[in-house]
Amino acid sequence: LYGLNYCLGWTHEIGGEFLEARACYVSAVDTTYWEPDRWYGIIGVLNLDLVDSDPAKIQEFVMDINFSSHLFEGGTTWAARPFFLSAHAVDDIDLHQVKDFYLKLSKVKFADLPDIYIGKLWMMRYLLAQGLGKSMESYKAIKNSIKYLFTSHYDFAHDLHLESLHGLILDCKDRENDIIRVYDLFLEELSSSHILKKAINILSDLIDLLYAKKMYDRIVELSKKFTDKELVKTERLFQLAYCLVHIKENKRGKVIYELHLKTEGESAAALNNLGLLYVENEQYEHALGLYTRGLEIDPEHENINKNIKIAQHRFDEIKAQEITRLTLEKEFRASTAALHLENDYILEKLSQFILQIKLQEDFKEWLVPIAKHKFYTLLNIDRQRAESIREQWLKKGYLKQTDDRDQNGSIIYSINPFMEAEMLKLSKHKIPKQWIDGFISISIQSLEQVDYFSIMERIVKVNKKFRALLERDFNELTYNHLLGLQKATIVLSGSLVELALTYYFERKKFKTIPVKDSKGNIKNKKLYDCVLSDLIDFSMEKNFFGNDFSYLSNLSRIYRNFIHPGRELKDSLDKGKADLCYISTREILKKIV
């Protein structure tokens, strides 16, 4: 009946019978079974009311209409609905007033009107613009309607909003300016969490548009607004990965290619592109695996067949280089054993050579070109001796000639990279020259020169209680003195004289020694509690060894000054002071034992 009522209304309208026409249009609204068909009557009524310019009547009519989701089902299919004239004939009815009505509705002023009424008017403009193919006007109208329709009853407007945005994307086709404008709008819409949740449904089409126009950077920027889980739903991971690699974001591109293969299944193209990324990272074995899987899908794939040969060749080349490297490393490590047999002169020249070589501009990873005549300048010796040393080092594996030459034709040498650390270890484990010289200098003759044997003959006659200690300390003192160990000589001299004086006073039946405390008071101190200074001071006070016996004072002075590191930092210790301590100790022993 809505169709008959609408046609009657249209007939009355073109005949100038506007009241009759409005009544028929109202009947068309009331007799509609399918909600979207109500638009025939609604638009008919409003088109007449806008001509009459009766705002109150228009507002009352619009406010009475229930704007539900059902009213907007099917989009603009109401623009040409089937109309059954009989049981055997089918015709279409046309909504004649749409263009005129849209123009009239666009001129309505919204000032001082209720929000819901304004929202409904914008929603009608959305529908009319959509029916007329005005996608941008339709998008703007539905956005405006949402500003005024706050209640949950109108939540369906958000779906219409998304549909209009999707429509904009689909209408862009190949128009680059339109694509960029829609892209910017889409990014703006993503600021709304509600839109963000549902935007996945139309993201795929936008990616297709951008991809077709090679706007790869925009696709990448857009993808950053979504999680990987959301991007998977677009089924456009291959395109995204391609874009990422195109703008040199290879690490992220690799992740997305892997995700594409996992979620969308394997394709020869994806396996080939991912293989290229592994080749770029020199992960040839992994790349070869991907290429092999790609050829199982498409044995004739041109790019994969080409790339797998390149990757295999490079893989074999690197494998051969690794074998050569490991062999050379094994030889170099073994050759460092020969360093332990080298004399100081050769070790010094090797250290000098390594230092000079590392300063060369062409030195890289222990490879360096060296002209044959340049060896003598690096070693700072004559040419003949330099050539002899070069030949020896080649035989011992300290350096090796490669088959490569630099631009000047000079041989590129591979320098043993383990020599430097080994020589450092040798230098740390080297016996001090002073010790070696000391070992060599110890002989019966040198011992006789320091009265060693005559003193030892005296010591063996001392009572058993002190004999072993005196023998031990005098042996260690003489040994350190002959080795030239100055600090040890001074320390041992003081210790030995303290022991000898203790022996002397015990033999003299002294059980205590009078000692001045810090306040100058005299107190008796047990003999075994006395230190060197206590014993020397008492000996010198009582002249036990005579007035001209200076050895005690010499020893006391040097021992007191150099037993503490702080004094040594101010006044250097030398051989003369150490010798004086040894001589003083020896003479004191002669007096005591």
C-alpha cells in the first residue's frame, strides 16, 4: 500500500493538490511494512512542508518519526524499490523529490533548535547524500549527527559513520589526492577508541588503495596505530612487510613476513622476500631453507631459482673461508709455543713489529700489506738481518703470506693475532733480571767476601735455643743481600740484630730492660717484649760494645727510617744503605756470638 499511497501523493503534488498529496504521503508512512520504505512517505511530506516554510510543523513531524537502526537498513535501496501492479507485472517506483529535497534540507538553519532534532536532520542529510552518491557530504553529515544524538538509542549512528568512511575509501579509486585526503581522515578517526575497535573492517581496503599507488610510507605509518593481532585480521601482512622493507625498516619487515607465513599460509613470494632479508644478514643457511620451501610451492619461480643459487654460492664460499680461518687459527695458536724459546732480542723485535704494524693505515683484522724492503724500517735493523728474521718468523708461524696483493703489488700478510697476548703473558712470567744476576753471583768466593762462613762458624756455637733462629735469619739475610734485594736486606738486618741482642741480654741474665715510655718515665719491660729500638737504646746507653761502636746507631737509623713506606716515598732507598745495614749486622754478630 505504501507504493500506491506514494504514487497517489505524487499525482496530487504535480496537480497542485498539496493537502491531498501530504495526506497520501502520510498514509505511505503509516502503511509501510519494511522500515526503510517509510522514506518514500517521509521525504514526500517534508518536501511539501519545506515549501510551506512551516518550521513548527516540520519539527513536529520529524520528532514523531522513530529514527531506529531498522529505518536505515539496506542503505539507499529505497531509492528504487519494486512495486507490484498486478500478480504478473513488476515495476519500479522512483523517489522523484530527492535532489530538490536535499537542496532544501541543506538550507535549513539549525540555530536555537533541540539537539535531537538537529541530529535527526543531519542524519537525513547523510542518507540523502548517500543516495545521491555524495560520499564526502554523507560522511560529514553523519559525523555532525553524532555530535547531537547522545543517547544509546542512536548508537547505530556510529556504524553508519564507519560505513560512510568506508564508502569514501571505496569511492577514491585511482584519484591520488582523494586517497591522501581519506588517509588523513582515517588517521584522525583513529583518535576515537570506538572507531579504532571497528576500523579493522575497512583498514584492508585502505591498505589496498595506498599499496596500489605505492604509498608505502603511509601504510607503515598507519600500521603503527594497530597491534599485530589487529593487523593479522586485515589479511594484508604481505603488503605491509613489503612496504617496511621498501622504506628500509628490515627488522620489522622480517617480523611481519614471519607473521604472514604463520597466519596466512606460505606463498612463494613471501618466502622469497623473507629469504632476501636473511641473505642481507648473512644468514644463508636459513635463507636456503626458505627458498627450498618456496620452490616446493612454485618450482618455476624465477626469482627464487636465481636467489637460491646466489645464496648457495655465498654459503659455500663462507663455509670454505671458515674452514680456512679455523685451520689458520689452529696453526697460529700452535706457533705461539715457539715464543717461549725466543731470546729477549727477538721478543723485543716482535713487540716493536706488532706496535708498528697496528699503526699502519691499511692494518685491518690482523691483515696488512708490507713491502719486502719495509721490514728493516719496521724492525729498525739492517736489511740483511731484517730479511733473516722475516724468514724465521714465516717458518715459525708468527706471520703468513696470503695470496692477495694491495694496489702497489705488496704482499698482504696475516699476522698471528695470538702473539701479542702470549708475549704479554711471557713478560708477566719473566724472572727479574736482578734475580738471575743474583743467582749467578752467589758462589763460595762471594760468600767468603761477606764473611758468611766465619759468621756461621760462630753461630753454630750458640746455645740450642737461639742457634736455629740465628742460622735461618743469617742465611736469608745473606741470600737477599747477594741478590741485591735492598728492602729485604734492611728488614732482615733489623730482625736478626733484635734476635742477637735478645740472646746477648739473656746470656747476661737480664730478664727486664729499662725503657722510657711516651712521657719520659722509666719502666722495666720484659726482655721478650722489647723491640729493636728498646734493645739498641739500652746497649748504647750502657756502652756494652764500646764508645766507638757505630754499627748499632747506623742500623737503628736506617731501619727506623725505611721500615715504613711513607719515609721511602720521601727519601729513596739505595744499595749503599742496604750494604751498610748488612755490614752493621755482620759486625754486631761478631761482637755477640
